[in-house]
Amino acid sequence: MTPILRIVLFINFVNALSLIALILNIYHYGKHFGLSDFQTSFLFAIYALSQFIAAPIIGKLSDRFGRKPLLIISLAGTVIANLVVGTASNSIVLFAARFLDGITGGNISVAQAIITDITKPQERARAFGLFGASLGIGFIVGPLISYFTTQISLGAPFLASSLFATIALILTIWTLPETLKEPAPRTDRIFDWDLMKKMLSGFSIPGVGALLMVTFLTGTTFGMFTFGFQAYFLKVLDRDLPSFDLLFFSFGVFGALMQTKGIKLLTKKFSATQIMFMGLFFRGACFILMPVIPNVIYFVMVSLIFSIFNSLIQPMISNLISLNSKPSEQGMTAGLNAAYLSISTGLGPVIAALLVDKNTIETAERVARQTGSAVSMQSYASYGYPLYVAGICAFGVLLLAIRTQRQYNRFNV
């Protein structure tokens, strides 16, 4: 493993810490500021919308001006945004910080472009597997950091993420060389309509558009999962936050093992396209099975199977996108992929919040407070709806990926 790849993997690890801090704590953090479930879902959405606009622009700028300067800007935004979230005094500041994090959120797309710069096509599946594994390691370390830092304050996990982002920023400034060998041709305008058209019509890009659609739809289902999963685990199964942290810790362990060892073994027998299909199938099945039986042991077992196969999807999509992109457009297409993934992941929680029977839950909780009784499990049953719908949609994504494979499956890798 080269020193450059190590730095890139650490940057992705930092991204994972920021993501896990959000997933594990934003529900309770939003409640701390008096936000409803639906309002809390917009903390995902505002980040997603701003990153959707910014990530392709940052990716294109990195094609022209180099990876390093744009990565520095993106990491600086992560440092500041997490610091502001961790010290926020009201919900307005909280939303503003999430917007800042999104508008400078080009870390992933630029990091993926660096991987493309430094690897040969036949090596990229493994490199992107390691890239995904660094995210998995973040899912191992993140829950542990969250568990210990929340003993200090609700905002402490975000401050810890800011600290790690600061370390990544320093490493980037002092040790990361520029990897872009051939800058894209200079144009009169960076923020031109051609880029906006590609953002709005990225699904029609030859060889890449179908993969971007798969990214968008898988991101939407994952966003629905992140909202429904936590509420279902805490409310329906009546578990506590330490148990939730422990479950996510297990996700990280299984996901990292799959991406470091499993992908290496799978690529010897299957193509990247086949591995992606496998991940999509098991993701859909697990989403549907999770809420079938309201038992914590059953739920954990299905969730662990999900974590294993879910870890296959994005590395394979990133690999296929890089293989179908021109050398001068690697940053731009990686940026589009990150943008579609971001906005769809933010859209998912909003859709999930609309599926939940808010009135029944609020009425049951109000009666429980007045009478001093416990809320029945049945009152929280609608928290399982997002998981069912996410599963059905995941199978739809699989069918789409199979039907469009001729557009992107030009490489037997």
C-alpha cells in the first residue's frame, strides 16, 4: 500500500467518523433542540442538497486545479462544520453548520479521483474495496468514540470528529503530493451551464448514467433505513443507546472484514457487476426481513447479514464508474456519484418520516406520560414501514441494474 493511498484511506475514515456521529446522535441531538422527527430528517436533507450542488463542482475543479487544493478546502469545511455543530446553541446554528458541511463536502469525490490517479484499471476494485474498508473501520471506531464522548456532552462526538478532520487536514497539507498528471483543458468559466446540465442530466451520461441512477436509488433506500432503523431499535425493540452503539460497532467489524478480505476473494470468481448484484439482492432481502419479527436477537442477526453484503455495493459502483469514465473526467464523475449519493441519502429520511404514523405515536406517548404507563409496542409499529418500503425499492434497484448492465458492463472485471 502506497503512502498516498494510506492518506486517502485516513481521509475516508474521517468522513466515516462524521457520518457515524450524525447517524448515532442526530436524533437525540435534534430532540435536545426541540426538533420533531420530521424536522430532524431535514438535518440530513439540507446537507444532502448543498453537497449535491457542490460535490460535482469540487470534482471538476480538482480536474483542473489539482486534487490537493480542493481536498484542503473540503477538509477545512469538515473541521469547521463539526466544530460548530458540537458547540451549537440553537437549531438555526445547527442547520447552518450542516449546510456548510455539505457545501464544502467534496472529500469523498476528490479522494476517489486520487485513487483513480494512482492505480491501474485492474487494481481499482481492490483499491476501492480498501477505500470502503476505511469507511468500515470508521464504523468500528465511531460507535466507541460516540459511546465515550456522549458521557461528556451531546455535542462531544462532533467535536471529536472535528479533531480527526484537523489531523487529516494537516497530513494533506504537509505530506500529500499532487496526483493529477494531466489537468483538464482550461475553460473560461468553471461554474458554467455545462456542469449544471451534467448535474441535472447525469443519468444520461454514456456508460456512467445507469450507475449514477443505481447510486441515487441505493442512497435513497439507505437513507430510509438510517431513519427507520434507529427508531425501530430504540422504540419497538425497547433498546438503549449503548446497545445501539454496540450494534453499529458490529456493523463496522463485519463490513471492514468483507471489504478487506471478502472483496479480494470475490473478485477472483465474480465480476464487479456480479458482486454489485449480490449486494443489492441481500440488502433488499434484509430490509424486508428486519421488522418481520419484533425480537432483538432476530433483528441483530438479520442486521449483521445486511452489514456484510451492504459493504459490497458502493466499492463496486465506484470501480465501474471509474472504468467507464475518461481520464480527464474522473474527478467530475466521482463528484457526480458523491452528489447523487448525498442528496438521495438525505432524501431517504424525509420519505421515511412521512411513512411513519406520527399522530398515533404522539398520541400514545402523550397518554403514557399522563397515565404513567408504558407505550405499547404496537403504537410504534409504523417505525417498521420505512424498512419494508426500503426493501421493496432495493429489489427495484436490482432489477434496474440488471436491465441496464449493457450500458456499463464493458469491462470483465
